[in-house]
Amino acid sequence: MVRPVASQHPGSVTRDGATTRDANLPLSDAPPPRLSLPDGGFLPEARTMEVSMRSTDLGGAPSAPTIVDRAVLLRMDGVQAGQIIGLEQWPFTVGRHPTNQLRVDEDSISRFHARIVRNGDEYTVEDMGSRNGVFVGGKRVTRAKLEHDSWLQFGPRVSFRFSMTDVREERLLRKLYESSTRDALTGAYNRLHFEERLRAEVAYAIRHKTQASLVLIDLDHFKRVNDTYGHPAGDAVLKRACEACSRALRTEDVFARFGGEEFAVVLRGIDIKGASRLGDRLRQSLSSEVVEHEGHRIQVTLSAGAASIACCKNPSSEELISIADRRLYLAKQQGRNRVVNEG
């Protein structure tokens, strides 16, 4: 019979060869468990196991910390919660007017609502005579110093967190926001973001007595692509379609995946004729694309329905979608690969 070897650790050996922990010994200093045989011996793996439980695998030196020198605003409300705005121009102004560094298109925000001023390492927010006020930590202010993690609110509904961060954290926060607003496959905006932006554009158009339009797009015979070439080929076609459409759009246009093979474009300041021209430009751009996938050359076309605020009896985002969707259906009925702006 192989006799158990006395433990090197404080404690006692029991009749079956197991080692017990000394009750006065701190838990962190307790010996590791031993694997024993019925005759009192130890498994060959026991010594190896003991070593592996004691050792720590160091994966190299930690990366050097970066300098916390970037002031940012983190959006805390609505569908844009999580959006990161870097404060890089001084003074940094906030308001509805397009000339502000941060344009917030919301009814409760004044045209020139507030500004943030930097003086060395200090940051101060100032009310620019807004109608609904500026709040720091829930308290209305005309001028206040901003600290890291200050809760900053413009009017009753628009809120941000002021933070000091480094370049790596800012990059990570931007990626997280992008993933929450973008469709993972195509990179277009997702349905939730589209609906929020469309409501905002309709409200803006009504308030300023201007135009806003919507173009709904559907890829023709897309099911046939999936059935003939497989879903990976269908995914490749969706990606290429988004790339083709994006090249034909303005920076301020909102291009989103509406669902499946359907997409939507929200156009600020564009009437129905302009929306129709854009839809046709997208149609021509896509028809010239050829998707090569596993030896196959695939071409697709699109049909579109266009609508604007002027087409609505009681303008709303829901009515605009309904009219554009009806016209998209007409485009399909009339033979596909076309844009319809009436009916």
C-alpha cells in the first residue's frame, strides 16, 4: 500500500489520506484539494492539478493608460440615447439653428439655446436666453461650471451627461451607439431610428412650413434570389444595394432598412418632384450594379413609392408611410423597376 505523503501545508492528515485545513489558517492560504485513491494514494494528476491551481498565467504587461483629455456629451434621452458628441470647437453652441455645433431639432429647444465655453481645464455652460432654460444637476442655471459626470439638460426633454474621457473610451462609446442605431447586415439605419427621425422631420416641416418627403424602396423579385442562389447570395445583394443607394444620397438624408428587402429614405426640404427624381436616381444606380457570388452574376432592380408632406391631408409620419407604401404597391403592379409618386 502506498502511504500518503505528509502535507507541506499547516493542517492534519486524516485516516483516508486527505488533508484538512487548519481552522486558524486564512481561507486564501488553504491548501488546494488533493485527488486520493481508495487505498490512500494519490492520482498522478494531483500534483499537476495543484500546480495549475496555484499558478497565474500572465498575459503580458497591461497597456499604458491614455490621457483623459476629451470632453464629450453623452445623449441620455430618446432613440438617440447613447450618442456621443465630441466638444472640439469653442465656444460650443447648442440649439435648433443649423449653424450650431450641436443642432437639436426639438420643439422645446430655442434656435440658439446654450453654449459651452472652455477656459484651460475648466468647462462652463451658459444659457443664451433660451425659452425653456438650461439645467445642471436638475437646477436651472444661467451660468455654471461643468464637472465630470455633470447631468446637463436643455429644456424639459433633452438631456446629456458631460464627461471627460480618453480617445479609446470615446471610440468604444461611438461603436456601441452605432451598433444600437444601425442594421447589422447592411449598415443602414435600423427601423427604430428611422421612425424617430421621420417623426422629427415631419414635425420640423410642419413647424417651419417647409417640405419633407419619404421614399419607400423594395427590391424586385428578391425572394427569387434567395431561392435560386441561397441566402448568403441574398445578403450580398442587400449589402450591394445599400452601397449603391448610399452613394446617391446627401449627407443629411436618412437611409434606413425598413424591413427584409425594403428600405426607406427620409428627405428634409425636398418636395414630391425632388423625391421622385431621387428615387429614379437610386433605381438607375442599382440597376447598373452586378453582384458576383460564388461564380454567379446577379442583377436586381428596385421599385419605389414617393410621398411628401403636401400629399397628406393631416400630415403625420404614419400618413406619410401609408401614402408611400400605397404608391410602392402600385409600382409593383405596374411592372416593377419604376418610381410612382401619385395614387
